[in-house]
Amino acid sequence: MEFKDYYQVLGVSKTATADDIKKAYRKLARKYHPDVSKEADAAARMAEVNEANAVLSDPEKREAYDALGRQAPHRPGQDFRPPPNWDAGFEFSDGAGTAGGPDGEFSDFFEQLFGRHARAQRAQSQYREAPRDAEWGGTPQPSRGNDHHARIELDLLDAYQGAERSLTLRGARLDDAGRMVHEQRNLQVKIPKGVREGQLIRLTGQGSPGTGGAPAGDLFLEVQFKPDPRWRAIDRDVYQPVAVAPWEAELGAVIEVHTPAGALEVTVPAHWKSARKLRLKGRGIPAATPGDLYLELSVALPPAHSDAERAAYTAIAKAFPRFDPRATQGA
């Protein structure tokens, strides 16, 4: 996937106002619109211009895109993958994080950055209680406020224990002169025990205010777990790497393992098998039907620093004269 410099596409600076962006877009649209342009690559260029405008004309998308550029600077056309959870903590109002067009209209780069918000918006739509275009005769039409969406990062331990977290969400709007105004707000949020990655936590009334007496929209927080070398979650199942000594691996042992579910005594079966996993049923993320915890075993060799330690390895070699660790690799 290639990095796209949307400012370069529109030919504007990173401090461009909303009016600068609008003028640049209109100028390029007149030049490359396929209905009037004689340029050979007009359709492709128009698609690039539309995509750049969809991001830079939207203050919330632009705020997140600018932050990504500072977090992971790339040149246009350079191979690019967004960092994990790059957009955690950015708040998008209803529609601001969507593609603004049919699926597939924009590039893979755009889809990676903002397509997920479109899917999240569709998931949120199930919570809406009434159509917004209901007719109310000649009186002003009450309108429920827009829903908002933000991605948040939590520790996996929060899913095991539940928690209350202080979260800061970042956003942006345009002032009267069309300049970007950065915003943020702090929230105290109760994290329910058993929450899993991708789940939406709904905060009623924390979206945009309604009009005409209609209720405010809601804020949906999409849960992501922070990358952690100790463990990872797939749905409600949790996977944890665990190192064992060579004698534990071959002779078997009872070892203590510190897991997200607490310290547990675990029996390692005798006779080592490569890629062995130990399943601890019901020790995954809690729920009415909890997930399982899988301990992924690997053998850790003790380093031989002293004469006695080197002698121990020599004794092992003499005890297994026919052992060939590469025999099973077909070498």
C-alpha cells in the first residue's frame, strides 16, 4: 500500500484553510472531471482529487491524518502500513469517519485509515430509535443528535477485572475563518468485565446535541487491546507464550505461570512436543461462556558461563550420542 500525501494532491500547504482547500478542489475538478477533461488520465486524477478532498475538507479526518503523518512520516508513493491502533483516541462524529461514497470508490490507503469507521457507523445504526426525516407538519423538525465514534486502547487485564478509566478523546472543528481548531475532552468510563476487542461501549447522550427537544446522540467507544508481549486475545480466547526449561519440557513439571487470570499452577506433560499448547478451559476473557487460555510453550536454554555449566552440557552430549536435532528437518 502506498502512502498518499493529500496536501500534495490538492497542491495546498499543511496550514491551508477550509477556503484554500475548497478553491484548490474546484480548480482541479474543472481540470480533471471526466465529462469535460481531455487529459488522458483524467478519471484517475479526479479520483485522487476526490479522495484528498474527502479527508482535508473534513476537520476530524484531517486531524487524524495529520497526526498519522507526524507519528509515521512517509514520502508519497512509499510503502506504508499504519501503526497498530494509530487512530485510538480520535473522536469522529456520525458520517465524519465514513468514506462518503460507495465501498471501493477510494484507494486501499483511504480504506485502511477511514473505512473501518464506515463499518462502525453501520454497526451503530442498529441502536438508532427513530428515523430522522420524520415529518412534523409546519413546525421545525426535531432532530436527534449525531452519534460519535472513537477507538480506545485498553489493557487486556481490564477485560478480566473490569475497570474505570479516564480517557481523553481528540477532535477538531473549523472556526469562523475556516481554520482548524483542535479540541479534546476527558471522560470517566466504566469498562465492563468481559469486554472483548471490537466491542462497542455505548455512552448515551455523549454524541452531538439534538435540536427541537430531540435527544443527543450517543458516543460509541470501540475497544482495542494494547499490544502486549505477554499475551494476545482472539475473540474471548487468550494466548500467552510460556518458556520452560529443557528438563521441565522433557521430564514434565508443575510450574507457576502469571496469567491475566492470576497466578496459576500448571502441569507441563512429560516428553516435549514442538509447538505444544496447553489449554486452560474457561481461563480466557470472562463471560457467561468464557474463553480459554492457551499457554504456548517454548524451550529456553540456560546459558553456559561457568566451567561447571559447560561441563553439564558436555555431559548431556555424551548421554545422547545418537541424538540429531536436525533429523526431523529432512537435512
